[in-house]
Amino acid sequence: MQYFEWHVPDDGKHWDRLKDNAQELKDMGIDAVWLPPPTKADHPSNAGYAVYDVYDLGEFDQKGAVRTKYGTREQLEKAIEACREAGLMVYIDLVMNHKAGGDDTETFKVIEVDAGNRQEEISEPFDIDGYTRFYFPGRKGKYSKFEWNFTHFVGVDYDAKEDRTGVFKIVGEDKDWSENVDDELGNFDYLMYSDIYYDHPDVKAEMIEWGKWLTDTLDVDGFRLDAVKHIDSKFISEFIDEVREYADRDIYFFGEFWNPEIEAKEGFLKDVEFDIDLFDVGLHYNLFEAANEKENYDLTQIFEGTLVKEAPWNTMTFVDNHDTQPGEGLESFVDDWFKQSAYALILLRRDGYPCVFYGDYYGIDGDYDKEGLPEAIDPLLRARHVRALGEQEDYFDHADTIGWVRFGKEEVEDSGCAVVVSNGLEDGVKKMYVGEERSGEEWVDFTGNREDNVTIDEEGFGEFYANSQSVSVYALPDE
């Protein structure tokens, strides 16, 4: 579970909520939690992606508070301990692309570039004042004495001298945007704030040491790497190798490469030698499109152009997240009518590592106040753990009704299931083979959307129905 959304209460108690919910999460079928950035941001109300001090986990009085939006370091450590006791793995969100909220300005030379094409220079070199001095007065050198200045960054977006914004590339000997990034906007090295320059050896060393320190300090199981398409892929590969070798245990890495194009993702995976999983952005947009087009969407195409189809062992599947929720920059929220079907498509299939969004389960706060859908997701989580196991056969042969069968595992009693998804205006039906050994069994719908049972015939087939624009998951009853 992604255990946060943008608008969780700004009360410094989110880590406490995790501590209190840890056992409940495990019991409902969650195996791991992905936590928001625990590092100090430029403001205590910030969600953590405008990162200020990576060594401050809510321990020092900086940027207006000791705590982060989510709480203090002590609260975080207690929450992780509770997760450990419950048997949950813990993944931490790392923001390594940029820094925000500098402690002071410096004067240095830049070249302004076209915001729509960062390869096109639109000025001669000139001086600006940028907030690129980071010396962390509240921390006073504890954990790391490294201080940042403009030589450690490659670009900024604000000139304090003229009080204006733009995309300003910092001038330096042989300094330029990294070549090992996504080529959107000509070169997408620069994203926001003060962009970290990973060709600088001191920067690379500092950030790798921080990764090792964090691995020791929080003893977590893995890291989600934010905005990896904007970071030099060679550094990402080096960071992963160094941290894993130092930890001397399996550390799971997954990354946000926000580009639905398969070719771009496959290129990145090759650069990092497939040592990281990526979110399936293409699948998310397919689910979003299917929800919007309703009966006009061809469900047989739902996995076309997706990472889970092309590289299933390097894929984290998701329905929505903090960036796609209402009101956010990448808003593309899957409509409620299709939400349960979308979760069935990630939770009950063989391929991919599915992630449940906190906002879908517990609801969304703020201006877009929205209730969660635990009643839709809970039966799918249960089915995933006790029924949706073993080999898989697809029945993707009708535009408005698709299905698949999981044949179960011998070592898991009563496992196996049949899933039907319909987006048509009438009920959908699929005749699917589940095994001759199942002959005579009475299967029920785990979702409760259909009350009628299905009797498996002597040849091992069943006729499985789904209501119009709905999903049903058939299996032996769960005692």
C-alpha cells in the first residue's frame, strides 16, 4: 500500500496512524507499505517532495518545526517497529532530484533556456542570485558536514535578484544537462527547484553515503526513487549497487519513471541493468481511459502498451496515486464505477507487483474530500491471498467482457478462481475452463456483486457472469 495521499492531515501524526494501523494492514492482505518522504521539506506542511535536508527525519528545528508533515523521527521509528512486529515490509520514498528552501543566496552565472526545449539557449551568460546555499543551521553538521553551493547544482528556476522565474542552466566548466535522462522537452534533466548535478564527484559521494546512512538508520526493506527519468541513470545504477552492497541484504528498489511509452522505460531499465522495478504508467492511463469511455472502450486492449505485458518482472502496477488524484498536476483519477474492476486487473493477475493507494482505501482529504472504497477492495485483497494463485489463462475475446482463470496451487487448499470484467450495458458472461477435477464444485462471487452460484460441469467448465459495468470473482467459498 502507498500509505499516504497529498492531503493527509497536517498534524504531525501520520506516523502514529501507521503504527496504530500496522497489524490491521497485514490482516487485510497488505505485505508492504510505501511511506512518503520522511526528510525535512522546505515547510512543515509540505508533502515532502520539496526536500530541504535529507539527514533531518524530523529531529531538528529547521524550516519552522522539528517535525515533518508526518511527524518526528521518534514517531517514524516507532511506526517502523510496529510494521516489523506485524510482519510488514517498509519502503521509504527518496527524493534525490532536487533541493528546495536554500538557506541563503549566491551570485553565479547562468544561461536561460527555453522551458519547452531545454536544449535551446535563449540568452547569453548573466548573473543571478539563487537560493543554492544549504548549510542546515539547525542540524549543525550532525550526521554529515557537507554543505551545498551552486557548483553542486546544474539548474535553478528562480532569480532572486530580478524576482523572476525561468529555467536557468548554471554555467561551469564542462557543465551541462545530463545526457542519461528522458528526452522530453529536449532534455528533462531539469524538473524543479535547485537541480542536483550528479556529474560532481562530491555530490555523488554525499548522496551515496546518505543512502547508506538511511539504510542503517531506519533498517527498511526498500526504497521508492522519485522522478528517476530526471536523474542521471548511471548515478541511479551506482546508487543501487552501492547501497545494496553496503546493506549486505536484499534491498528492493522501485522507481517513478513517468512516461507511458514502453521504449523509454525499457531504455532506462537497460541502463540500470534491470535492478529496479518501475510503475506501470501506461497501464494507469489505460485504466483511466477505460473508465472514461465506459462501454465504448475495448477491454481486450487494456494491457496493450503496458510495462506489465512487456517486462512483468520489473513492474509495479497501480490504479491511482498521489500525483493522479483530483487536483494534482498529473490528475487522471480512475472513476469509482470502474475502480473495483481496475483493482481486480492488478490484484488478481499473475504478473506485476500491485500497489493499493491510500486515497482509494481510506479516502482523500482537502478540497477534494472523497470517501474511500474499502468494501470494493477488501474482497479482492482476500481473493488475492487465498484464491488468485497458480497458472493463468486469459479469455480476452470480447470487447466488453473479458475474463481469466487462476488454476490454484496444490499446496494451498481450495485455491483457484475465475474473474469476469464487464463494461457493457448488459450483463457479461464467459464460459471458462477451470479444471475437470473441479467438476461439481459450487463457486461463489467473492465480491458479492452476484448472488447466483456457478456449478462447474463434468468437463471442468463454468459459465461465469458479471453485472453490467462491474466485476465478479468466482471461487470456492472462503470459510
